Amino acid sequence: MDKLNNWQTYAEEYGQKLIDFLPTLIGAIVMLVVGLWVIKIINKFVRKFFDKKEYDVTLENFIASLIGWGLKILLFVLVITQLGVESASLVAVIGAAGLAIGLALQGSLANFAGGVLILLIKPFRVGDWISAQGIEGSVKEISIFNTRILTFGNQEAIVPNGKLSNDNIINYSSQGIRKAALTFGIGYDDNIKEAKEILLNLVNEQETVMQDEDKKPMIVVGDLGDSSVNLSLRYWAKNEDFWGIKWHTLEEGKARLEAAGISIPFPQRDVHHYNLNPVQIAKKDNN
């Protein structure tokens, strides 16, 4: 009976405490829900503000993400305080937790620092076509911890900012123009001057190929290969015209060379077969 009475006493005591704490708990939940809703509204307002002012898209996404995370952390502190945790104790707990989390999440902190460096140095922007970490594609978004890259095959690659900021990056879009070097192999018996003239005329016919004094198309003998003379056709074009010119030049170049009777050889190997009688074979093996 004593144990039963003790359980009843505990149930009444803690039940009353739960009832007394219920308004505080409900208030904290309401604060959390309303706070998240307000943060969502603020994020929309921030993005609309940047859109009207026509700021850099990279800066817009990064600052919007930073504001969102900062507001969520502040909301968390307010909700915990609402539940009755003293501010001084909360600060001490957050400090200790921050140290432990910082040690455990060094990679995430490195990614955050990398994001800041990318924002300041600007090795690339949203919309640029880059090659980094074995991935090539268009930059879709730069957030606090990672960068999203849309590949040529329309796959989304997520790369940590820490690695991007500490490794080599090739930005194909930053200059606005690109230089191509297409290789065409012709036979050693073919007329080099004729082949060069055909390919150079092909490139000059295309209006989107740049014809500036220092960027005029040119063609040179780039290499004497094992089975072909390799001609290197070089020209400049704007980024938006680059691939169309390249694909057309490769296809049409092959067709025009063949129409002119110029061969496009492929690697081959000569095999010599000797007819030997058994006595010769035996002598060869003994040697």
C-alpha cells in the first residue's frame, strides 16, 4: 500500500507540474511555428529586394542563406529561453556545444569558410561553366556550405565549398570568348596546302567566328603522327557560338576533305608473314 500511495503522490505532483508547464510549452511551440513562418517571409522579402536592385545572383543566394540560418539560430535561443532555461546557462551550454560541434564538424566549418572565400574572390558566378573536382557543368547555386553544378547531362552535382576554394578551377565563361584547336589528320601523300586552304575557308565562311586582328583563324601543322600529318585548326568564338561552330566544322571539314580526295587515315599496323620450312624454323628456334 505504501508503494501505491507513493506512486499516487508522484503522479499528482508531476501531473500538476505538467499542467503548470503546459502553457509555457504551448507558448514555445506557437513561438516556434510563428517564428519559422516569419523567417520564411523575411527570406522572400530579402530575395525580392535583391531582385529589384539587380545584385549579383551569387551574393543574393549566399546572403539569403546566411540570414536564414542566423534567424533560425536566434529563434532556437528564444524558444529555449521561453521554456525556462536561464540565459546565462544557455550561453554556457551553447558555448560548450559550439566547441564540441566545431571540433566534430571541422569539414562543415571549412566549407563555410570556403563559401566566404568564393563570395569574396569570385572565381566563378552562378551561370558560369566550370570544371572542378572532376566535374564539369554550369553553376546553378552557391550556398553557405556547397555549390550546386548542373552537368551537361542535366545531373546535379553538389560540391563542398571547402574543396572548391582550395583546388584548381577552370572557368570557361569568365572571358566571354573561347579559343578552339581542332585536329584533322591527313595522309603523308596528301597535299598539305590544299587541305589547309579547305579547312581555313570553312571556318572563315562562318559569320560567328571572330575576325579581329589578333584573333583571326589560322591553321598549322601541329604534329607528324605515326600514320598521319595532323593539322591544327584554331579560331576564336563567343561562348554562346562555340559549340555550334565546333560541331559544324568537324562534320563539314571531314566531308570537304574527302570530296577533295584527301584521305583521313586511321592508325594501322603492317604485319609481315614469312613462309618458313621446318628446317628453317628449327634453326631459328635454336638461335
